[in-house]
Amino acid sequence: MELTNQLKKYIRSLNQVKYRQKYDKFTVEGPKVCAEFLSANYFNINYILALEDWVYTQDRVLLKQRCNNLITVKQKELQSLSNLKQANQVIIVCDKAAPSAVIDSSIGWKLYLDEIKDPGNMGTIIRIADWYGIREVYLSEDTVDPYNPKVIQAAMGSHNRVAMTRILTTQLKNVDLPKYGLTLAGKPMGKETSLEPGLIVIGNESRGIRKELISQLDVELCIPRKGGAESLNAAVATGIACQLLT
């Protein structure tokens, strides 16, 4: 198979959220992250576009099992498709995972991201969830697209182990789980914190959790502050909360 102009246009279009939504596809770049997607066998892979040197080092049987469309390209061609300043050996095109319709109320900690806007924060939070064994992350309607290329890069393959579903903020009141929110006015968390597993709500980077959600929380929690910083990065706060709660 060859890299036609039509295929180039299609792959480049996936850099925009409207086309990722239209086609239900997304791209992954770089040998390390692509290796995660190839070996995990979670996402269906439509195309692999790679430099000849990368293809030469791969398990050809695995590549054939995972994708019928392997296209060897030149560095200049790969760069024309890439989101990175310097294209890195390989790009794959994947189908999105099928979303769930509701929040699973089974036992276990879960995250709800309320209007997280920064793709780097989003990807890091997905990676943190994976580290702490949290398998479900739920997103408000205005949280950044989890298949944004920058989110994919920051998550470093954790999309293969963490399911993500959009849930309207108005639906949270119907969720039969304890709801804990990180706020500056909350109860200080410590190593001795012992709470029933539930939904940890993480608020917007600058405004925190929106007011209508705060009224639905069972418990407001905060990370004790010892210094003078006004606030914590959303991903950093998520990591600390996961360490103390899960």
C-alpha cells in the first residue's frame, strides 16, 4: 500500500477534534507509545506509517496481526503528517474505544475530571490513574478531548488500561457512589485518611470544581499546605490524592 495524497489529507485531518469525532479515529506517534498500542491489543489499528529503519527492528508477525496496512515512508513524508516538531519514526491510526453510557458503580476508586482544559494535564492524569490501578476516568462535557495528540503523548500508552467516558455534570447527582472533591476549603487529607472507595472529582486548573458540583459532593477534601503556593497543578493534586486515598 502507498501513501496517497488522499490518505495524507485524511491522517492530517485527525489532528483536529472535529475530524477525530467524525471518523472515530485518532493518531499515536513515536516508537515508545506506539509499542504500547501495538502490544496491548486494546485499540484496533487501521494504519501504520513508519520509517524503514523502524520497520526493520519490529516483530513482523505482530505487525501483520495488528494491522493490514503497513506503509513505509520517508522522513519528509512522516514529518508532513506529524504533530511533533520532529517526527519520530512511526505514526499509527487507531479506532477510538467504544464509550460507556453510565458510570460503573462497582467497587473501586474512579476519577471525574471537571473542565480540565490542558492536554498535558489530562494525559498526565490518565497516566497517574494507570499507576494507581484506577481503571475508569470520567470526563465532563467540557473537558479536553482524551484523544488529543498531546493527551496521547502525555499519557504514554495508559489509554490501553484506563477507560474514559464523558458524563454530563447534570448526571452526577444520579451516581450511586461516594463523591469526594478536591477544594481549598475541604477537610485535610493525611496518610491516615480512610474513606470508602468512590469518585474523586478534580476541578478546572484555574477555577476548581464548579459550584453546582460542589453541592453534590459527599465530602470536600484538601491537600494540606505548608508553604505559600496559592494552588497546585491539577495533575499534581490528582497524584497526591491518589497516593493518600487509594
